Amino acid sequence: MYFMIKEDIERLGIKMGRDALFALLASEHLLVRTRKRKHITTNSKHWYKKYPNLIRDVIPDQPNQIWVSDITYIKTKDEFLYLFLITDAYSKKILGYRLAKSLDSIHAVNSLQDAIKNTCQPISGLIHHSDRGIQYCSHEYTALLRDNGILISMTENGDPLENPIAERVNGILKDEYLTDKINNHSSLDTIQLRAVIDKYNKLRPHLSCQMLTPEEAHSRNGQLKRMWKNYYRKTVKLEV
């Protein structure tokens, strides 16, 4: 946010850095509140084959090198919905998604099919990383990965930090884009979600992607400069 309004601040002659801006927003209760996870979407207690983590300590330096997948829940006034996401780890661009009323594996398969169709680039040798949920271990899902020459990687300890990019994108969508829609509507439909994903991909710069939007970063190659740092206050912790 500071990056997006910095030119306006300087033009008005206001001397304020990022930390000072965030401290001001915190004092006015204008920061996005992070919510604790209350609904479990991962069932890893199944008999399907589980795969090792192939991306530990790997930093992608181009698009379509690593995709990360995850499922998050969306609670509206009337119902629970589930959002299946496929995100490129390099650019943070959402390539495939499905909104569903159940956790059935077919929705994960459909989101992966969309990502493969939408990428329009060679993906053989790409690594697909996910948790060990039954959706990602199912025969249909793993067969689709193998048929497209995609390597299978999974978390090993059930720790969200083993899939941090997917977790972070989930949080951005829910906290920054979907909160108002969830609070003001009884449900959420695919058309509304498509507008949110489009806005995220084309307009939301990332500190981890050299302040590029996911759409811009996805057209680049070479390691992107990270511009984030941990930011602590006595009562507020921010991760942007």
C-alpha cells in the first residue's frame, strides 16, 4: 500500500516512511485484521500414496517452475464455501481456481485443469506442491499431474510453513478482497470471485516480487528482489 501511494505522499510534501504510515494506520484501527483458522480443510489420514517435499530451500527464478495448491474455506452469512487455488510460486499469480460447496476431489482436479489450460507455456518438469490432503493424493489428481509431466511434491509435517506461499495468497484474498463481499452478501458466486481474482492478479503488487503485480511478474525471468521485512509493534504484527 505504501508503494502505491508513495508518489502522492511526496507530491503533497508529507515526510512519512512505511513504518510511520503503518503505525498511523494502526493507531486509527485501519489495518486489516488477520483471522485465526477455525475450519479444517485438510484430511491427510487416508491410504493414498504421499510424496516427499521437493521444494525445500528452492527459490524459483522463473514462472512455471513451482506451482502451489491449497484449499481455503469462505464463510458467508448462509453457508460454507471452499476455494481451490493453484498459484505460481515465482509470480504469485493465481492460475486456476474453483469455488465449490464441498471438498470433493473433482474440484481440485478442475482447478488444476484450468491452470494447465491457462498457462499457455511448456510445463513439463514443473513441480506441483501441496499438502497431503486426500484431494491432492487422489488417483485422478496425481494421474493428471503425471500425464502432463509435472513432478509431485507435498508437505511432510502438516506445518503451514511448508506451503507458505499458498497460505499467504489465501490470506490476501480473504482479508483484503473478500471480507466486504462476505459480510454484505448471503453468498459468493463465481462471477464475483472472477472479478476478485482478476483484480488480485493485475493490480496487487507484492513485496516478495519486486513490487510487481502477479501479472507483471509472470512475464519476467530471473530472481526477483524481495522488498519485505518483518514489522513489529507492541500490539500489532504485520506481514505484507
